[in-house]
Amino acid sequence: MTGHQPRPIDPAALAELRAADDAGRPCRPYTATEGGHPLRCCLRGSEPGERIALVSYAPLRRWAAATGASPGAYDEQGP
């Protein structure tokens, strides 16, 4: 283990991301024809035939909105 532990996305956030991502784009899953696409959610490569979706997820932005904090220079948004 590299010292990094994947953590599950909060179920409420996951339900929102299945409709639209944090950039406001609709979720469009597809079936991978080849394996090896990097999956940040579980820190592994995809398998051929696996259903995946590239979504923008901004957990710090969500935390800041929920707590009234300012993420400042750490505000980010990425796949």
C-alpha cells in the first residue's frame, strides 16, 4: 500500500453526480472497449467492458458550500 486510501463518495453527492457533475454537465456513462483507463475513484485501471463515466467532482467546493468556509486558493474542479 502506498499510504493512500480511497474513500467512498458520500451517497447524496454520488446521487447528484449521477445526474450532473460539479461542472453542471450531464453524466454520460459509456462502456470501455479497452482496459487501462485510470479510475481515480478506486485507484485502478478500468477493465474492458466496464461501464465508466468521466465526471467533474469538487469535494472541497462541496465542503466549503456546506460549512460556509472559503476554499481560497485550494478551490479546484477536476475529473
